[in-house]
Amino acid sequence: MNFAPLPAGVFTELARTRPAPADVALLRSALHARRLLLLKALLVRVHRHREAVDATVFRRFEDSWHLLERAESRNPDVVRDVLDYPTTGAWLAAALAEPVGPALDRHLARLESVAVTAALRADCSLDLTVELTGGLLSLPGVGRQTAGGGRLRIRAGSRVARLHPEGPTPAAPTVLLLTDRRVGTLVGRGPGWDGLHTLPDSTARLDDLDPYRVPPGGIGTPPRTAADPTDTDPGVWAARWRGAQALLAHTDPGRAAEIRRALRAVVPLLPHGPRSLGATLRSAPGAVLTSLPAGAQDMAETLVHELHHSKLATLHELVPLYRQGRAAVHRVGWRSDARPIGGVLQGAYAHLALTDLWRRASTAHAAPRPWRSSAGQLFDHMHDQVGEALTILLESDELTNEGREFAQQMRRHHASLGAAPRAAG
């Protein structure tokens, strides 16, 4: 894919960090094209190394592929939604990076979970038995079933599915109801069932269940690890989300709407120190990984910051903005460690979005007075740092032609924000 197909104005709009529904739609299309490409690459790799893949794993992989095709023929929109869920991207990246052997075989088993999720959401008739990994069946974007044995029988049809754990002791089945066939909404109840919570007034999930939500060993330095349901209070997270949405709605309604449209998951991390820390996986755009923010303001700023990491990661797959493999590193104001040019661009972009937000918050009469005051101070502090990072980018020879144009558009927007604004009274 290259720069030419981008509609006029979208590239500039994205560089300015301002929300626009057309931009979200374009990035979603790019993300889906990328997922299909990676999924096909995995299929080709499995067939190329068929003799090295465990025979049972290969058969299950083939059966799952055919089930995914059957679900796609019944409800392509639902299957697209499953494939585009953030953890599907994390799984594909992990599987494609794993050398052939037992570890890859374990990743290949995940396709069964993806296909079963798609088939259940598409209301396919099913009668099959699946092998469980660690006694769990994970349904990405929906929830998980825990069973004592190693197998689970699934019977589904007419908007109702029953999950029957196999084992020496009979157990009541979990029942999954398809409450909305058009979008494939599943609601479950029964022993061993944990469903994901949906964040208020959105379709985003609070995902503290998926095994691919955070890489093994954590993310970042020092590594931040995933919180489990025992560490997570959905009511508290919902309150933070609702408070952040209210702040953004009073300050920058377009950003509030963009977050509701673009974010698919919030992944709780275990706290590390007094400050909340956010992160984004390049392979899983649309998911915000964060420890619990201290309040609505911290949550709003984290969501805006991490959403722009997702947007830029997806755009870079569509239009390469910098060249890979260079060894040069650069100092930026918001980090203590030197960063490669890709890191400088990512940080400048996310902080430009925050600078734009803080400028609006500091002058928004409807915003709470404490946020107006702190936003002005944060704007003043970060505006200069973003300007210095943009100079590094524009003086570098590591950007592509499109990356240079993107950085120039970022600089124009940065200049348009001006000096520190005068706070509203």
C-alpha cells in the first residue's frame, strides 16, 4: 500500500491530530486489510512447514479455518469485527514471529478460539468438541469459559449456544445467548463463565481476560503486567471511563466521539508506582493498556494519548513514514532514554494531540476549573518539547517523503496552537 490512495485532506487531518469520522473509517479499512494479509501469511507458513507441525494441531487449524470461512459467509461484518479485535492482532504477530516447533503449535491452537467466536456471533449451527488450553476457552472480545477437564463440547443454533465441559463429574452447561444477531452480541451465564464488561455508552470492552492482551513478561521498562479479574473492579473502571467521557464532551466533543468509535478495548495493568502508566501495542491498535488512572482527567489524557499511538501505528502500515533499521537515537523532553526516530515520531504525535487538548481545556468555560488551570500549565510545558521533537524529525534523513510531509503538517498545527493560552475565568 502507498501514499497515493489516501483521500485528499485525510493525511493532513491525521497529522493535525484532529478527529474526523472519515479518518477512523480509513484506518479501520487499513487495519482490516493488514489483518487479512497476516492471516493469509500464517496459513501459508503452516502449509509450508506442515511436516513440522503436530498432526493434531494441523487438523484443528484446518478445521478452524473452514469454520471461519463458514461464519464469514453467514455474517461477514461479525467475522470482520472478530478479526479486527486488538488481541487477534497480538496473536497473529506472536504466531508469525515464533520459530517452528511446540511453541508455534500452541499459538496455532488460538485460531480455534477465533473461529468459534466468529461462528457463535454469526449464529452458525455448531456441534463440535474443542480442546482446552490450560482448562480455558477464550472467546476474544466476549469472555472465557473455565472447565475442569481438557475438552468442551459446543452445541449452538437459533441464537442459543451451550458449552458442556467434559469430565468425570457432570456439570451444568454455560448458556450463551445471541441478543443482537446483526452485530453478534453474546451474553453468557453459567458455571465457569466470565464475560467481558462493556464500558458505558460505547462498544469498548474492559478486557482483563484475554491471554494475548499483554505480551508474556509484560510491556515496557520496567515491565508492566496484566491485571486479572481479581485485581480489577469493573465499577471503578466504568466510573473513570464515564468521567473521562464527560470531561472530553465538555472540552472537545469530537475527541469524545472519536474515542467511542475507535477504541475497542481497555486492558487493565497492575499498578507500578503512584502514577498510572499507559501503553499501546503496535500489533494491537485500538487497545489502551493502562493501570487505573487516578481520576477522570488522567483517564481522559491517557485515552487521547494512547489512541494516537494506535492511529499512527495503523497509518505507518498504510503509508511508511520512516525507514526501519537505523541505529541513530535522539533525546526528547518527555523521556529519560534516547529514542529511535520511530519513537520520536510516535511521542511527538501523541503529545501534539495532548497539547491540542490542553489548549482547548484551558479555555473551555464548560470544563471544570481545576482542569482548566492544570491544562494551561501542561500546555506551556509540553508545547516547547513537542516543538523540539518536530525539529529533530524535520532535520533527520530517516523519514520517508511521506513522513517528512506528515511532520511538516504536524509542525503547522503545532505553530497554530500558539503560545500558552489565557485560561478561561
